[in-house]
Amino acid sequence: MIRTAFFTVITVLFFFVLWFHNPFVAHESYKVPAEHMKIIEDYGRYAKEGKQLFEQNCQSCHSVRYDAVYPASIQANPNLKALQEKYGKVLPRDVYEATFYSDLMALKESFGKVPPDLSTMYIARGPEYLYNFILEPQKVLPGTSMPPVMTGRPEETAKIVAYLRSVSEPDPAEKNKRALMGVFTIGYLILMGLLLWIWRKKLLEKMGLH
């Protein structure tokens, strides 16, 4: 029982380090001017304008799949409309990546890798990092292929971040799917742990050690 509790604590600590706070990774701190943070926090008011700015400045490379905003080359692909009629406005990720593989590889050839989808970037990185990276990408990540399209435009940058905040949560169907996957994963780990404990106990009994 003590060993089971010990390994449970170790597992929890492992995932905490992996997902929330890795002490071996440098954690940079970034700042956002108060007036621009107010824009980001008032995302209900500025998200629409932020989306327009995103489409004008960022959509040539990036997607926001949760909001059915895809890179410009994919947006112009005639297959997109047919797929959205079949699967809905927000395409399943596997369908999206398989159908538009050549478009994504063309982006990879231009930038060295496929520019990331920004649907969950607000949750993953936070407003401070996003604001500073979009505003001055080379300062935050030297050598990045991200062009400085928003440099010198701090207020508009804040509006783009406000938009990304507004779409950072998936639609209810995908959210439920993720929750279900999480429950199954945890259940699987508990079941496997129990089976291993029973198997170990039987081995010890056969060896006369228990």
C-alpha cells in the first residue's frame, strides 16, 4: 500500500513537471502595457476587430481551427467548402491534415516547419508571451521564421491576442471528446496499475517471498 501511494505521488509530480512547470526549462517573463492588457481582457469587445486583423496579417501562414480560420492557401482550396458541408465548419484535425497535406507541406518548405495552429496558443503561452512575440518575434525568439508584420502596432497586436483568447476553447463536442479521452486514459492507468500489483503479488507468492 505504501509503495502504491509512493508511485502515485511520483506519477502526479511527473505530470505536474511535464505539463505545468518544468524547472529545467527557462521561464521568461514578459510584460504588457496596462492599456493593452485592458484590450486583451475585454476580448468580448475587441475579438471581432482582432479577427479581421488576424485575417489580414496572420492568415497567410497560420490557422485557428477552433474558429474555422485556415491558412489563405487552404481557404482558397475548392475542397474546403465540400468538407465543411460534410463535417461541419470546424473540420476534424485528422481530416484537415490529410486533405490539405500538400498545402501544409508547401508552408513547411517556405518556413522550415508548418506554422502552428493558434487555437490553443493563448492557453499554452499566455497573453504576455503572445503579445510580445507577435509584436517583436525576433526579440522573443531570435532566428524565428515569423515575419515582424505587427512591429510598431502594439494596439492592433493586443486586439489579435484578444481574438485568440476568445477562441481558445474548443467547441462543446470536441471538449466533451477530450474529457472522455482523459477519463479513459486515467481509467486505463489505474487498471494497469492494479493488474501489475496483482501480478507482482502472485509472483512473490510463487517465490515464497510473500
